[in-house]
Amino acid sequence: MPMLRGFLILVLFFLLGEALRVLFMLPVSGGVLGMILMTLSLMLRGRVSDDLTTASQALISVLVLLIMPGVVGVFFLASQFSGQWLAVAAALLLGTFLSVLTTLLVMKGVLRLSAQGRSND
């Protein structure tokens, strides 16, 4: 039952994001908006419920399956990229580098704040 409640929370945030996207005609996916809203709500609460943790762990274990449809779609649309492989490769490399760099900087900031919090206690 906890996993079902966790999935319900995830679906509700997804639907809320979709509703906001349609209502305000935003050029952002409803899933992304839902994740932003969930992140903000979790930050306000200060903790993650056990139900949401259980459902999230189940999804993380099958993350590759969630990414596969996009990979397969690119495979079948490869002919449309025929003259643009350099741009696609550059975008992939630059995007990967920027995401790793951003993750590094955020992690360093979190560790610094965590260390400061411990020293103030």
C-alpha cells in the first residue's frame, strides 16, 4: 500500500504540472513542471515521506526502461539527422559536460553548507 500511495503522489504532481502547462501554455513538459513543484513542496516540508521514498526507489531500479523509448525514437529518426551529426554530437557532448559540471558545483555547495551547519551546532 505505501508504494501505491507514493505512485499516486508522483502522478498527482505530474498531472498538476500538465495542468499548469496547458493553462499557461508553457513550452515546458508537464513532467518537468511537476518535478519542480514536488521539489519545492519537499523543500517546504523538509522531509520525504516513506511512501514517496518507496515508490521512487522502485522507479530508480527501472530507470533504464524509462529512458529507452527516447533512445529508440532517435534510432528510427536517424535519417532526419543525416547532415547534422556534428551538431548533434556537439550538443550531446556539451550537454553532458554541463550537466556533470552543474552536478559537481551543486554537490560542492551542499557539502559546504552541510559542513557549516555541523560546525554551527
